[in-house]
Amino acid sequence: MRRTSFASLLVLSVLTPASGPLAGQGVEEHPAVVMGGLPFALTLAGAPDESSWFEVRSADGTLLRSGAVGADQSLEVPDLVVESRADLPLEVRVGAATETVAPHYAPAWYSIVPPLVAILLALIFREVLAALFAGVWLGALAVAGFNPLAATWRTVDTFIVPALADDSGQTQIVVFSLLLGGMVGIIARNGGTLGIVEAVSPVATTPRRGKLATWLAGLTIFFDDYANTLIVGTTMRPITDRLRISREKLAYLVDSTAAPVAAIVPISTWVGYEISLIDQGLRLAAEQNAASNPELAASLAASSPFTVFLATIPYLFYPLLALVFVALVSYTNRDLGEMATAERRAARGGGLTRPGSMPVTDTTDSLLQPVEGAPRRWWNAALPVITVVLTVLIGLYLPGSAVTGPGASLMDVLGQADPYATLLWGSLAGCLVAMALSLAQRILTLQETLSALVAGMKAMMTAMLVLILAWSLGAITGEIGTAAFLARILGDSIPFQLIPALVFVTAAAMAFATGTSWATMAILIPLVIPLTITLGGGVGFDGGTGQLVLLCATGSVLAGAIFGDHCSPISDTTVLSSTASGCDHIDHVRTQLPYALLVGIVGIALGNIGTAYGLPPLLALLLGGVVLWGVLRFWGRSVEAETTG
């Protein structure tokens, strides 16, 4: 899962409403469940007319926190910790008012159980909907005080329904996906999809060319990974189907190109978010060093977060090597493990998907086939897709430039834009253009056009259910502190040069368990930058070893988050890749996982560790590419050679 509101993701301060804000001073909000040894927060309301002194004590009277809350103000009290169930209930005194706060309690290790069970069930039984629901229910079980019946109700009313009602753009993503699915349904029905296939056929004459064309298409749609995944997958699927490229391979090509290119290119919906987090980390580091090292604090305060981001790009080893490996796999026509099995099956006519698989997109509906006599005109498909791309690009630029004013950099302009709104505009515009082309040429009647629109949306419904459950599980992991628990168990001290590798592993574990790369970045970047600087990274930004470690550690957060996202079956971008490619979701995860692990291991060994000990980053990337080519050359299997031989 990629995007969500920062407030709902900051694990150390995830709150759920109590029985409702109290009149006057007292406890305004408290968590539904606290995990032993993990920080949580309370929100207190001050008295209407004067500031009040507050105290928070455990059940045995131990003072946990005290201070003042202003008149008629709310104050968040963070980083409260209880070690055992015996510390509850809490006694909270605000002024003259005293309250008892009794959230449910669960041991810290339980925070990893819901996502772990969901992932294991999905991989073992290949049934993602039931696995995700089980994970959400197990999380709700802790929130409900381990009452099974109450957990069932909380699963629906507290987590599944709010997954579509929050302020993080998830509703927009569902509507965008449905509209884009509707557009695909129309262009399939009016013959445009077959027209694209026939137009590309003289160029994409072999599986190698088809795979390289898919990779290049992914590189061109760099401005947003959601748009990249859905547009490239749905557009290239008929072409790769004709070339007998398995749906698992198409899903891999789409998934392993979308997020890496969006995260690296400085003109995308990702980069503004990344820069804001880097800026926050630099400011925190400056504040922490203001007294002990004023010169360093001044240097940090004067640093441009955009410049720091640009400097981290050579250290984004996993995303860069993932793009290289996609190109190598496509060009060499060699594959490893289960992907080779899938490619052999497709090449020999055994089916584009595994027998018995359950693709999350239904592409067999008769309403998604061209009407009888429909002309195969490529522009009937190309013009709606181009409309989506141009509308999103213009929609990102114009509103952002209106906020920043003339003279602002393109990066600043994109940082002020609303990516969710532009995705909606783009998909709606694409639908309207597809409808207009079908009606104007009298290929479809209005009723046939609307039926194709609905059929395209209907084909997306299973994927939307998977997305909603994945988001619900993400909310659960925030509620029970999964990321905080992982950060704690992975946070033991290690040699300074190994910090980037540890950061990568931590970010990967958090993104894998929570299904969200953006949440992982939101939590780790503001922590990693001050920590690395405190330990000696980037002193004076003088280009020494300390700066290299700082840049590598900062880049490792992003790289690890994308790596964990690629490996996780509960990630929304992974789900969307399966959706756009018409692939069984678990088959996509199982075939992509070995590739992601290989690239991740090479990135850690040569990139994170190698550069920390003096290896130039460009040389590390070059050596990484050579190693990946060598693995394919000596251990990869050429399905094309096997088939022709």
C-alpha cells in the first residue's frame, strides 16, 4: 500500500475515538488497544477558562507523564508505555477532574501476527480474499479485547468500511480504477484493443520485443505508479497474450517498473512526498544538534531537501537494479524458478494463466469482446489512453503552478498538486473520449457503450475487494503498532557502515508486513536522518564517508520500502499489477518474489554495504548489473530455446 494520511500512519500516535470527546477537560481520545512495551498516545482536553496541570499514572500509581494543557486546547501526550496488563487501567487527572482509561491490552509480539498470518495463508492456499479477511479479523480481535464476536463486528464497522471513507485518497483510487476499467471495456468492445495489437504486431513480432516494449512503456509513464500499472498492464495485455507471454511475466514487468521509475524520476507524484519527509528529517537533525554542534545545525538548516533527494538517487540500488533486471530478463528471454515454468507453459500452449488459477480481473466476459463487424482502428484505443496521460500531466501542473506562482521549479509545482484528483480527471476523460469515439463512428450504440463500460468496471470488482481488505489490514497494523514492533526488534546497534543495510532490511520488513511503502517512508525517514547524523553521518556535508553513509541510509529507506512492497501480497500496487495484467494475484507474488529477492540481495551486498566501505555508487550499480546478468546467463532458462529446440 502506498498512500495514506500521515496522521493515520504515524504508529506512535495512532488513536481511536473513545466513547466520544468529553465535555470540558479530560481525556478526549485514547487508543482502543495498547501493546505491551510499545508507545501510544492520549489526547487531553484542557479546561474552558484556564490552563490545567495533568498527570497520567499507571494502575499502581507510577507517574508516566505530567505537564500542562492550555485553556480550551487539546494536547497529545505521546510515547506513553505500559509493560504489562497489570499497569492498566490508567488514571488521568486534568485539573480537578480524574478519569480512568481502560484500553484493551495485548502483548507486543501479537502486532506481527495479523499481517504474518495473512501473508502465509495467501501464499500457502493461494486464496487472497480469505487470507486478508483473516488478517483483519485477527487484528480486530486485539482491538476488541479478544472477544471473537465483537472482533467480527469491528472488522466491518471499524476497519473495512472506513477503508473507503478516510482522507488518504483510497476512495479516489477505487473510482480511478473502476473508470479506467470501464474505459478498457469500451475500447475492447469497439475493436480498438485489437487495432492496437495489429498496429504493434509488425514491431512486437517476438516475445523479446513484446517484453521490451512493455518495459519501455513503463518507463514513459513515470509520473505516477498507479497510472503506470493500470495503463501499461491493460494496454499491453492483448499484445503479450498474442505473443504467448504468461500473465505472470506481464504482471512482473508492470509491477517492477512502475514504482521504481516513479520513485526515481524527479517529476512524479512520489518525489514531492519524499522531499517533504527529507525536509522533516533535516529539520529534526538541526534541532537536535543546535546546542552541541551549531555549525552542523546551520549546515543542516541551510540544506535543500530537493538537493539531498537528487544526491540519494545513485544510492537507490534496489529500484535502479530492478529496472535493469527487468530489461535483462526481457532481452535475454531467460527466467528463473516458477517464472520459467509459467513462461514454458504459455509458450507451449498450456495457457496464459495457471490451470485452476483465479485472476483478479475477469477478461472472458463476452461484453469485453469486439462487436461483430467492429473496425480494428488503433486510434480508438490510443486516443483514450493518451487522453488519460495528458489530462493527468496537465492536471498535475496547472493547479500546482496556480499555488506556487510564476518562477517556481517544476518540482515545487508538482509538490503542490493533488495527484488523486488528477487521476480521477484522467480516467473520466479517457472514458468520455472512448465513448465519444464509439458513438461518433457508430461502432456501438449508446446502450452497447454503457454495457461495455459496466462490464469493464465489473471485471475490476474482485481486485477492488482485495484492495479494500489490504487497506483494512494496513489500518490494523497501524492500530496495533506493527511497524513500531519491527523497528524495535530490528534496531540493535551495529557498525556505522552497516547502517544503510540495516535501514534497508528494516524498511523492507515494515513494508512487507504492512503492505505500504509510503507509510514506511513516513515513519523511517524522519528517524533515520537524525540518527545517522548523530552517529557521524554527513558532518558538514563535506563529501566524506559520513555523508556517503547518510545518503545511502536515506536512499535505503525508499529502496527497502519498494522492495518490501514488491514482495508483499497485501500491497495495493502489487494487487493493481495483478489486476491490470489479468493474473492470479498469488501467482504474481510467487513468481515475482525470487526476482525481487535476488535484486535485493545484490543491492545490499554491492550497494548498501559496498558503498559504505568506499565502493563508488556508479561502480556498485555497474557490478550489480553484471552479477544479475551472470545469474541469468548461467542459471536462467531460455524458454524460447527450449520451445524451438
